Amino acid sequence: MKLIYGPVHGTIELDDFAVRLIDTPEFQRLRRITQLGFVFLAYPTARHTRFEHSLGTFYIARKIKERNPDLDDAVVYAALLHDIGHYPFSHTLEGLYPRHEENTRLILREGEIGEVIGEAYSLREFLRFLKHPVVSGDIDADRMDYLVRDAYYTGVAYGLVDLDRLIRNLHWDGERLVVLEKGIMAAQNLLLARSMMYPTVYLHHVSRIAGAMLVEAVKIEGIPLEEIRTMDEIDLLARLRVSENAEVRELIEAIDSRKLYKRVLWSSEPIDERLLEELKRELEAEFGYLTLVDYPPEPSFEERNAFVFVNGELKRLSEVSPLVRSLFELRGTYWRWGVYARRDVTEEVKRLVSRVLNV
């Protein structure tokens, strides 16, 4: 057994099997994968990693199991390993490569960590627990940790959630994780925190611009999946900084010195896919890597679908909470997409964007 101390959950107790998983090279790589990508360019203290988040998710999953002994122990270890497949800078590169969940399954099938898992579990059965509601559900250990952790390390005041009350009022009925009536307020607060964190942290324009620049650099460099999937951020930046391609070096130097591209367009109005593709084509043909289009998916707010037990009935959280319904309806107001350009071409890019979009 080992004890790990941290500012978010205090003391985290690790059993011997958890320690063996953590001590593998595959898990240790997470020490060098930042939790929030380039958010540290806007919030300098947001340098926490997927390593810390994974420990926190393990801690919360174990707390849930302590109150629900029918849960399989594998749920807790799946929570520990749920993010092991993240690429450098977390979600930043997922537009170029398969989602990190797919890479997680690949990593767990091979190498030292797969051997450790195989000593206690059938790997096929263990992989199924990555989709367990405690690990990846409407209200799960993952988001309970990252919302509180991200708020702490960015310093914003929006991620204040009564985790203890929420965990004490989560019931596993053998099929789903249900929020009991006394936990509804805490569940609402979780969704409110997430809705506030999106515009202020997760979609901060500085982070989005730097991320788009990194994506362009990696795209030009042409790093294959088999290489990127086991890289950490030190590996990736070291390679890009000495790239044979001058465009790649220029993009990375700009990120390193925080001389980022400027916003030409920053809009909450979605456009159809045909027009979006036309805009990308025209910008690419005219300006190449000097301008970038960043069109992220809209926040989904799965928490609204969480099951709650009210007055003897099982309902969805959105059915019993007007606040949750309102937050879901307003989700589009927090979302933005952008066109970014190097400072010296911003006016030319602005004219092209206006012509294509008729704005």
C-alpha cells in the first residue's frame, strides 16, 4: 500500500495492484501529458497532468464502490486507467487521429501494463469496464474529478462541487448509477460548474488558437499514428522544433514564444458543413498554413440524462430540474468557432472570410 497526497482530494490510498499498474511505463507517460492542453497559456498554473487526474478518478471511483459494495473491483482499476491512451496535449490532436479511448484499448492490450492486468483479469472483460457508468457515464468519477481539479489549477471559481454529498447519494442498482434525492442539488451544481468552465477555460480562445497551430504543425510533419500514440509532450515538441520543414518550425516557435495567430472570426453562429468545407478550401488555397479554421463540436452535457430517484420514481435529471433544462438549452451560447491567422495576413483573411460567408 502507498499513500499519495494532493491538494484536491487530500490523501489517496493505493493498494498493491494499483501501485503495480501505476509503476508501468505506459502509466508513467501520463506525467508528461498535460490535462488541459494549452490552457496554461491563458492560466499559467494549469500545468496539471493526466497522471494526477487518473489518480483522482481512481479515488472517486473507489469512494463510490465503498458505498456500493456490489460494484466489481475492476471498475476502480478501469477508472485509474481510463485516460492512458491520451495523445500529447490531451484532446488537442484528436481531430487528426482516432479518439483517445481507442488508443487506450490498444495500449492496454500490449506492453507491461497489459501483462499486469492479465495477472488479475481477463483483458477482454477488463476492457468492458472502461465503459462502465462509474467510469464513463452521465455522472461519473471522471468528470467529478476533472471539473474540481481543473477549477483548482486554473484558479477560477466555477468548479465548486459538493463531491462528498454527491458520492454519498449515488446508488448502483446493478445496471445504472442513480442519483438519490438528496444528491440532486449537488448533481445540478456539477452541470452548472461544467457549463461555466466551458467558456472560461475549455474553449478559451488562447488555448484554441495554440491548439490549432499545433494540429497544423503535426499535420504538415506527417507523424504517423503508430508514433504519436506513445509519444509524450517532450517527445513531440522536441521533434517538431528540429523539423526539416520550416513551416513546422515557425509554428512551434510561435507557440513557444506565445506569438500566436490572431482571431479573424470568433462566432457562436454555426454554419453548414458544405460552407465550412468551402471556407477551408479557399483559405488553404490562398494562405496555406498562415490561416486556420477551428470548428469544435458543441458541448453535449450528458449529465442532463443522469437517472435520479425522486418520490419513489426513476427519472432523468432534466425532467426534475428546470435549471438543468435551461443550461442545456443555453449550451450553444457558450460555444464558439474561429478563424485564426498570422498577424501580417489578418486583413486579407478577413476579406476572404467575409466574401465566402457573406458577412
